Amino acid sequence: MAITNSETGISNPIFEDVNIGDVLPEVVKNPDTRQLVMYAGASQDFVAIHYDQNVAKEAGHPKVIIHGALKSAWLGELVTSWMGDEGRLLELDVSYRAIDFPDAVATCVGKVTDTRIVDGVGLVELEIGLRQEDGTISTPGRALVSLPTREIV
Amino acid sequence: MTTSASPGGTVISDELRSFVGLESIPTTYDIERHAVERFAAAIGDSSHLYSNRDAANASSYGSLIAPPTFFRSLLPGDYPKAYPEPFAHILDGGSKYRYNEPVKVGDRITVVRKITDLFEKHGRMGTMLFKISEISYTNQMDRLVATQTTTTITYGTGEKDSGVGDH
């Protein structure tokens, strides 16, 4: 379903080779509190529930929680690493339905739910989500990407 | 000054309601190579497009670009008046990004945030205030490169989390 560049090892899917039901390669994360602090600094998000256990408990959490936006960054990586350099991310929606905590495996999953050509552009609709260790999807979402078509390639 | 939650009442005061439609003071950021690299490292994304200049230059983008959620680091400016947050704690409800074109290292991006809706819900954590904001990102060519629509939830009393005012 994809052409892999032998030099970079990067897969560049072509629109015509993508089918509804195709599953994206999983992106697995196992964040620790250090990564939360790195993300706080890099994103300028200094809400203290992400690094101060007392503040997190005061807010009703058992311990510090993962930034929702860090989860959306991982889901962005799930999509962009699949679509390769020739694809373009057009839409990314994420909804934080459940809280995730550090020191647990978080797996980004996705599958193709629709393919269509609009104005000559090959569009692929994806259902994406962050899966917790017990199988719960804490962070469902969707994405829309454009992929190169064979005629252009 | 701030309203408190009361049975049958609302935390959405006239003053709070007056923020719907109000735009934040525009803030402009230079998209710097090392800020992008640090962000990519923080999210754990090793794509060459964010940190390998030669490979990125040779790609279809022709340049280093920022990851899709790098916009989170481009904080909007303040509103023209102080936002009267009634609650102490904050949760992020989600984001919807729409991308028109990639952000490249060297771009200058101007950020404006506007609250489009405020409503409240009652749940496990008591009364919760939901704030829907639309953030626009415009580049140095005056082109709207992306928008982010956010849902921010605040709740509870007590000492305010130091970061609550930023979102």
C-alpha cells in the first residue's frame, strides 16, 4: 500500500493504494514526569497539575496528569508519520474524554474511514485515538489528510 | 467581583458574557529553528522535517517546518480587559485544528484568540464552565495558515492554579 524510500525508510502512501479499513502503524508512548516538564517548557503550558503533585490532588486528580495537548501532539505524529513527506495534514480534531497519567503505556491508533477525490485532490479521512493499557480510548479524534495521486507521481 | 456558583444561579455574569466575541491583543512570534527542535524533542517526534535541516530542505516542504501542534507554544496575548475567571482549576476539553499551509522555520506568525461561546454544565466536579475559543494564526504574508478551536473547562474553588489564566 505504500512506496518506501530506500534512503530515508519513510513510507509515502499513494492515494489510490489506500483503502477504507486500512490500519495505521501504531505509535507507542511511555511518558514519564520528565517528559511532562519538557512539554510544559516547550509549549509554555505552566498549568501546575502537570508537574506539582499537590496542585494535581487539590484539583481532584490522584497525581499529575498528562497535558491534553501532548496527547494531541502524539496523535499528530501518528498521522504525519503515516502520511509521509508528500501527504498534507488538513484537519486534526482531538477530544480529551479521559485523563491519562505518566508512567503508563499510551498507544496511538488509527484507521482509514473514508477516501474521496475532491477537486482533483485525494482526501483520506482517519479515525484516531489514544488507547490506554486497559484498552480504553481516552482521547478519540479524527484527521483529514491529502495524499498524492498516482497521476501526479 | 466574581460570581460564585449557586443552585439555580449562573456563574456566567454579564461581565464574563461580554468577553464573547472580544479579540485578544495580537501577538507575533518568529518561528525559530531551536524552538521547533525543542518542541519536537518534548513531544518525542524525531521526524527529519522538524530537526534535520538538510533533509527538510530536500523534502517537498523545502524547509524545516513546525509540527502540527506547535501552535500550542504560540500563546495568545491578553484580552483588552482582565478576564474574570470564576474558578480555580482547569481542564483542556480538546482542540480542532484546520490547516491551510505548513508553518516553516523563519515564518512570522500572528496569533489572535476570540471566545466564541461560554456555557456551564453540572457534573461530578460541581459546576463547570465551558469556554470555546477560536485562535487564528496568520503568517507574514497575511495568509491565515491555521486555526485552532479549543474547549477549556474550569471548575472548583480554592487556590487558583497558576496557569489557569493562560488558557
